[in-house]
Amino acid sequence: MGRTLGGAPAGEADEEAVWFPARAEWARAGCRDGREERNPGSEEIVSPAGDLQAAMDRVAARGGGRVRLGPGDYELRAPLLLRSHVVLQGAGPGRTRLLLLLRGAFPGKALDARGFSTWTTGLLAVGERGAFVEDLSIVFDPSLPPPPTLRTEREAFVNDPGGRTDLYVVGLRFSGCEDCCVRRVQILNAGSHPLMIEASRHLTVETVTIDGSHNKGGLGNGYVNLTRSTHVLLTGLHVRDVRHLSIQNSDARYPCRYNVLVRSQLEVDVNFHNGDAGHNLVQDCRIAVPTWHWWGPFAVGVPGQHQPPGPGNLVYRCDATRVYPDPKRNRREAILPDRVYRIRDHFDTSVPLVGDFAPAPKAGTLVPVGAG
């Protein structure tokens, strides 16, 4: 089933309810919809030469089920539309590869009539419920040179590398979705955003590797982008060579709050980027940001360009380090395991960005034991 954090913990002292008022909401993060409950006998098997979209649509028309992909490379020259209650399942990351041979121009901040982004996208779910993606790799055009990285190039946080202006393609996007799940997936060498979750709720992203993005310059490119969404669970991620993992943007209809990032390994910053609604949690993560990355383990936007973070964003039991070639120079943040830290909700730099906030919860976790 899609991973969810389960029920709220019981028996905590009253003072912990004061310190951590969002705890019951964090316990609800993640997908609530079980894939096995939807027409388990409805299944189609698609070869690399088959019509993948047609198979997805047929299974959806039967009320849901599974589309299985064998080993091999599946070329996508148009967006693959994910469907409600349909599991797209490969033979394993690296064995089943969806090759995104799409091109897209930079859409800026344009939104469609529903208020969703207009980015060209490889795997796209819009307004779906219970769409699952499992056991495969999503690879942006492997014929291209590898994306620029600061490991090898001084100017890596750029757009239009090599003069190519048509690489503004999202790998996997959920817009206005609910109870969807991604697990055991690789997203490699994205055009711009590897993963975008917008205006959605109760999604689970579990055991996902995200490595590389061609466009990761200014104007909002190259993000693991969690925007205007609530009760999303990110667990078991490994992220490197993108611009940010961002938790950002809220409006009255789509607040960005009660999201949980847990038990993940990041080589990029967690960026509370532009006015989230607060009360998001980062716990049990190893955030080792190399010196060639421009930001520390945690970051926020820039005054005059962005809104400050929302209130009550907490960090607990994370190994958050700015890593230097000489380990003696390494700088660690939020280091005490018996303390909970809070991201400041303003731009006053006289206050630490990650400040000591509260004693550790008595249970030793802010989400149920075993979550993630």
C-alpha cells in the first residue's frame, strides 16, 4: 500500500502538545489509498514497442488496475498521462527506463485555467487520485551530454547549457492530485525539475533517487519542487546535483503545510523558498552539502524576491553538514539529538536560520515509530 505515517501518538505530555501542535497532522502525511484494492485482476503488459498510453487508458476505463512494463527502454515523445487507480510498474530501476525525448520552452510563472503549471512534463498526473509509479527509471534524453555539475564545472547553476533553450521539461509532475504514490524510482538528468508536486495532498514519495538537472539556474529551475501542497510524505530520498529541494508557495486554496521529509540522504539544501504555510517537518535526514553547492544544508529565499518561510517549520535529529575537502572545516547545523530546531520565519539575519526551539519529544520522534 502507499506509505502513510499512521495515527497520532498517544500518551505524550501536555507540554509537548504545546511545543508540537502539528504532530497529529504529520502523522497523517502520505498516501491513504491502497493500490491492491483497485481491480487486482485488471492488468496489461506492455513491451517497449507497445502503446503505453493506450494501455493506461484501457486499465483506467475498467476502474483501475496495473500496467506492467518489462525490462527495456520505453521512448516517450509526448507526456504520458497517469490515471487514477492505475499502477504503472516496471521491472526495477535501471531495468525499465522511460526515456523522455520531449522538448519544452521556459514557461515562466504561467498557469493554466485551473491554476496549475504549464511546464512540459514527461510523466504527468492532473487531478488524479490513486495513481502509482513504481520500480522504474525516468531518464531525460540520454543522447544529450551530462548536465553541468559543480563537481566538474565552475558555472553549473545555469539555464540553457550549451545554448539549448528547449530543455525545460519536468520529469514527473502531480498537479491537483490526491493519494498518489511514487516508490523505488530513479529520476536522472532531468531537463529542469526532476519532480514537481503542486496543489496536491496526501502523496507518498518513497525510496526515490534524483540525480542531475540540465537547467538549474535562476528563475526557478532544477528543483525537487514541493509547492502549494499538504500532507506529503517524502521518505528514503537520495538527491544530488539539482538546485534545491524546495518547500514553497501557499495560497488560500492550496496551503503548503504538514509535509514530512524523513530518513533521506541529500546533497542539496532544503529550501523553505517562498512563503510556505509553515508546520513542515524534516527529521532523521543526512544532509551533506558539498562546498561546490551554493547553499548550506538549510536555506530560505531572498528579501525583495521571495516571501519568508511560514511558522513552525521544525528540524529534528538530522545530520546537517556543509562538507569541505578537509573534514576539520566541516560545519554542522542542528546537531544536538536531544533538541528540536526551528527554521526562522523572517529574514532578520541577526537570528539564526536554524534556531534551538524545544527539548526532544519523549518518544524520540515527531512521527510514529517506524514511519518512513
